Amino acid sequence: MKIKNLLALVCLIVGINTISFGQTNLMANWAGPDGLGGGAATEYGWAVRTGEGGMDEANHVVWNTANASSGVRYRDVDASTNPQTMRDGAVWSGRVLYLRWDAGSNTINYVFSYPVQLQAGTSYRFSMLYQWWSNGNAPTYTVGISRDMAGTDNVTTQQFFAETRNVMQSGEITFTAPSTGTYYITFKSNQAVLGGFSNFSLVATTTTSAAKDLAASGYSIYPNPSNRTEGLRIAATGANESARLYIYNTTGQVLKQLTINAAQDKKVDISDLSAGMYVAKVVTSKGVFSKSLVVQ
């Protein structure tokens, strides 16, 4: 009876119907509750870290109030005030967040971030406008979805080249959240520049909590049942991309997580797991795949 109940719990974790979501923007407050906050960006959730995971470098980054003349700040622009255009030449008006990377010191390594709450197995679409405002040369921005503020534990990253000053370009990233919790949209630059960003949007598209069978992922996990002392293995049986492995208990808590490279046969240490039922989820760009596990 106990095993039967555990199997039922596993089914609840693995098999939830696919749900479509509306267009609720999880970054709607990026510029304050009404989109026109007069304070500094830090008042509305923005932060900065060094690329090595250090703390806020308040002594070097100036977080200024909206429409100030220097530092990291919001700026309202229109056809007559700091005019911006789109790539097709159309005049663009709105609020811009200026992020600043300076030459020298450690400021070129700064990672700016904004926190968001994501749900396991849910697919999201992040979009934005970006440009090169001033200083330096045409920059390439690296935007990531990270588990930490320093952008060192990424779900995915993508690069965006700002080729022309004061011209807004559109960028988009799609991804699936591997677990529930706080994530950070992170921003890095390869140049010492003042860069402008706007129209941030992060919306859920669908949830794939009704995870596909693991066999469809191109990875296999064996043996099953597994012995705590001998461990288990995960191997690529046809996958051509890296993946992220998560092992959950029957309450949905993540107990283990690691990255697996394509064509790799990797041993997973499970000596710290108690005997019982677990769920393994493999997350790739194709979606979330799961398999129930028995540990003896």
C-alpha cells in the first residue's frame, strides 16, 4: 500500500495536464509600479554584481533617479528629447533604462539583473528593445536567464549586437524553467558603454508539466531500480545537445541537479538519497522529459 501511494504521488508530479497561459508580463514593474517610477532602478528590483559572484559594487556604480544626467538611470525620450529610432527609421518614444559599464577597475565585468518568479516545466518568452547609447564601440550584450544574480548559473544565454547608436533593436529569448523559484534576467556587455534597454516583457506561453517520456529526450537513465552505493548513470542515446538533470522527491523538492553533455555517459552519486521513489527530469531546448526512479 505504501509503494502504491508513493507511485500515485509520483504520477501527480510527472503527469499534470498542459495549460495555456495569458499574457501576464512578469517584468511589468521594471520601471516602477506604473512604468514611470521617479526613483532609482534599485528601488524596483534591479541590482548589480561582479561576474565572480561578488556583492553590490555601490562604490563604483551610481544608481541615479529617473531623468538624471549621469549614472545608471531611467530616461524618458521622445522626438525632441534624446530622440531614438527603430531600425526602420520610425521615431521611438518611451522609457529607457540606461545600464553603464565603465573601462577600468572591475566595472566592465558588472552583471545587472532583475528578479522574476518562475514555475517548473513552464515555457517562457522574454523580449526587449536594446540599443547603444554612447561611449566605446558597438557592444555585444549577453542576456541570460540565471539562477543567481551574477549570471554564473544559467538556464540559457543569448548575445545581441547593438550595431548603431540610438537605434532600437528587438531581441527575444525562449526557454523552459527547470524548477520553481527565483531567477534573474541578467545583462552583460563586452564593451565599456552606456547601453539602453526598454519594453521588457516576460510571459509564460505553456507549461509542460505533463512531461514527455524520457526516451524521447535522447537520454537514458539506468539501472532502475538503482542501488544507493552503486549509483545510477545517465547516457546520451541520440541526443546532440547538452541537458540539465534534476532529481525530485515525491513532494517536488529538487534534491540533485547537474549538467550532462551530449554523447556523455555520466555516473550520478545517489549515496545520500534514502531508499524510495523519486522523479528524474531532463530539460533540453526541446522541452521537459521525466522518468520515475526507484532507489534501493
